Amino acid sequence: MKSDLDALMLEKDLEAILITGPAQHNPAMVYMTGGGHVSSADLIKRRGQAPVLFYNPMERDEAAKSGLTTKNLMNYNFSELLGQTGGDYQRAIAKRYQHMLTELGADRGNIALYGRSEIGTFYAIFSALQNEMPEINLVGEINNSVLMLARMTKDETEIERIRKMGKVTTEVVGLVADYITSHRVRGGVMIKADGEPLTIRDVKQRINLWLSERGAENPEGTIFAIGRDAGVPHSSGNLDDPLELGHTIVFDIYPCEAGGGYFYDFTRTWCLGFAPDEVISLYDTVLTAYNQMASQLQVGKPFKEYQDAVCDLFSAQGHPTIKEDPQTQTGYVHSLGHGIGLNVHERPWSGSNSDEKDCLVPGVVFTLEPGLYYPDKGMGIRLENSLCVRPDGTMEVLADYPMDLILPVKSS
């Protein structure tokens, strides 16, 4: 949580963090500001001090909505800085950063960089800043970044926002089911009123519309894949594929609040009309794995313990898993889950490379998503819910929805 940030910065020996870019679709900036219509800004948080947001004067009112201490970038006379640098634009921006950091007392030590901006431009600017301020050390963080560690646990406000996104998500999933099954069948294919096949494109267009109507958006797309594509976990599906009876459809939907806020993550597998025996058997195996893992979850446990357990369960039933063969592309080919928040994938991780910090502690919101995939057999199964660890250690599914495999359809 944010309240852990100073302790995490001390642990990582960070004097300050510097975040740049917009306040939308920029997780680090959204986390610190709450989001909003700020198209370009800088935020500096020195350890032990409140963050300061540096804004473009045209966006002063939007910046003020953050509730943070704010400073106008016009206070740093850019024409003078250009004069001092002989017209060198990137050095002038670097000097402006130098003044900003020095004002806040962050003129030495390790400073971690975050944000979303043009990589080439800001590589040049921050290289120039490092030259202007040799007493600081600009650092980039990866898996153990202080912001990712802080964001791993959510407060009640964050959890409620994710829960609301879950409600939106499951409403839209219900609408998709109703939309598909409202069509008739001809020759084993769902048919629209004009006689043309109902396609994945038709479904995805509806999904985006229904999400937008509910204040959500779909920046990373939707997986709606049928047949062989359902057997490739992150195949998004061929837009022109018709919806055929008896084929597995993996429907993985992960929208976020409008503006790049909190995500939800949810998957169901459907067959229209009927399911072949082999599909039913595979589905039952995945559903059993989901239920067993869900029943075994305990607060404080390392997430990867459950990854090992589900690998053992699948392996005992003759399915290849990445525990025995990390290169397998059939059977169980991914991890059991991941954290969700301002990124659709974030800590805690459940994979074999996760560490002791990736635990199911109170405040964690995470997915549980076992799956089995056989593209050469034209089928794949995945079931996924998003859960949170409550303060009392119980595990809450944030949005319930039936796990039925078969969607009944109208007769021709």
C-alpha cells in the first residue's frame, strides 16, 4: 500500500522516485495522483516527504484535483534555461529537472525513474540530467520495484474499485452469452438476421460497446478464440471466424476503468449447443483443478506453492506441464495466476521464478486460472476468477458468474 512506500524506499536505498508522463494509462502516475485529465506532468516523491506534482499551466485545475502539492512548470523560466545551454533543448529540460530535484532536497543518492513517455527522448533527457547532477544515481527497477511492491497490497478503496469492475465485467459477459444464444443455427453455425454467419468480430464489437456504456474500456483487447485458437492461451481469436457449435471458445476479458484505472480479469470456456465427450472430460479436469486450488488457498502462503500443486494434479492425470517441461506448448503451459490492479498483470506472481515476497497476504488481489490446451485437437479450456485476500484471511471471489460449459442455443 502507499503507506508502505517510505519503508520500501528505505529498504531499496532510494532517495526519491521521479514519475513522468500523463495521468491516464500510466500506472505509476495513476497510482500517485488518482488519474485525471493531465496529459503531461512530472511527479517527485522524496523519501519521508509528500509527493509533489509539477504541471503544465494549461492543466492547473486538473492537477489540483489530485489533492497533491502542486508546482507550475512555468516557474522554471525555460527561455533562460535555453540561454544557459546555448539552445540545447534536452539540456534545458535536464536543468529544469535539476532545479526541481534540488528544491525538494533530492540532489544526491539513488533516484528511481517511472512513467510512460517516448523512450528515446527521455533516455536523452535523463542521460543529460545524470551529467548535470553527478551526485545522483538514476536507476530503473524491474520486478522488485518499490511501486510494484507497494501496489501488491490494496486498501479497501482500491479493492472496491476492482470489485465494481468485476460487476461490470460479469454484466458484459452475461450480455455476450444472451447475444450469442439469441441467434439461430444453420448447418452448425450461428446465423445473423441477414443470413450471414455470426463472427468473433460481431461479438467483440458488442463487448467494446457494452464496456464503454458502463464507464469501462478495453485497452488490451479481449481474447475470444474458438477451436484451435482456443488451444493457444493468448490467441485473441480470428475476427472472421464464425461461431460454430461444439467447439471450445475461450473468453478472457480484462477491461479497466476508463482512463487506465483498475483492471479486472475473468475467463470462461463455452461450447455452443453441445460439447464432445473429449471436451467435457478436459473441462471437468480444469474445473476440478480450479475448485481444489480455491479450497486450499491460505493466507500468507507463497503463491507458487499452488502452481506446483496444480502442476502435480495435471501431471498425475497424464497432461504435460511446465514443471516437467518448461518448453511444452500443450497441456498446462502457464502459471496459475497473478496479481491485478493498475496493470492487468502485476505482483504477486505464481510462476517458478517468483520469490518470497509473492505471498497471498491481506490486501492482495489475484487471479486463479488453471487451463489445459491442445491446439492440434482444436480445443483449449481455461477458467478464471479474480479474488482478494480479506483482512481476516478469507478469500473473496470479487464477481461471481456461472462456470457452465455449454450454452444452449435455439434450434434452426
